[in-house]
Amino acid sequence: MFQTLLEKQAVQALLKQQAVQVLLRQQAVQALLRKRATHRAYKRTVDDYLTILFRGFPDALLSPLRQRAGHSGLVRQGQAAGTDARVCAVQAAVLLVRKIIGSLSTQERENLARAFLRNDAGNPAYKGFKYMFRVVEHLDTPPALVSYLNTEVAGQLHGMSQKAIFNSWIEAQIGGVMGRLRNRCLEEADLRRDVWQ
């Protein structure tokens, strides 16, 4: 009887342990499913913003470009870093802009550059970019990111390397900061002129 009682307790303890393991596995599966659902929702949101950003371009341009641009890694990084989906979409748009302009022939690139200079709404790519620029202004993304998108388009149209585009953007950012700092200093000098003289 004592032995059967010990056996019964051992079986009960084993069953409890197995039940706990099953529960832990279920919780792990549920956590994984929630993580996947969150990722899918984030990716869907980024894709929706990309669709809006590229709506002005000719039909069927976005889907094949997204596959070639390989922005899914950027989306995963963005989600993992807690990046707002709008910001991630604009970052992905930069990659897609590289693909769009990079796939143009020299003549097409020159035509697009001329379309920008002339505000030629008859050029479908120009119309697409103008629409994108208008939309991105309303997405409430950091001004520096909007500036980088603009710099990317201009740099790609001029055939600049990625390093040259980035350096150009950095110089523009520094110039902007220096200009704002200079204006603040001049305003402060005007306010304090009496004290300093």
C-alpha cells in the first residue's frame, strides 16, 4: 500500500510536470503566433504606405520592384527597432527609387531630369515622383528622411554614386543646421545689442 501510494504520487508529479511542459509549449506557440501576426500587420502597413507613395506611377511598377529591391529585411529591421511604419515605408521607397532610376537608360534618365526641370506632367515617371513627394510631406516623417528621399532622386538622376549622394545629403544637413544656428545668433545679437555695446 505504501509503495502504491508513492507510485501514485510519482505518477501525479510526472503528470503535473508534463502538463506544465505542454502549457509552456502552448504559450511559446502563442507568443510566436502573436509575433508573426504583429510582423504581418507591420509589413502590411508598410506595404500600404508604399502603395500610396507609388500610386502616381504607372500600373504594375511597384510589385516587381519590391521583389527586386529586397526591402523585406529593412521591414524586419524596422519593426525590430520599433521604427514607425511610415518611416520604414519612406526608407523602403528610397530603395525602390534606386531601382526605378537605376533601371532607366541614359536617355530615359536625361528625359526624366528634363521633366523635373520643366515640371513636365506628361512624363509618367515625373508625375509619379511629384505625387510621391506630395504624399511624403503629409506622412509626418522626419524632415531629414524626406530630404534624403529628395537627395536620392536628384543624385540618381545625376548618376551619382551612393556615397556621393549620402555625402551630398550630409553637406546639405550641415548647411541647414549652420544656417539655422547663424540665424539664431543674429537674432540673439539683435536682442542683446544694447547690452553688448
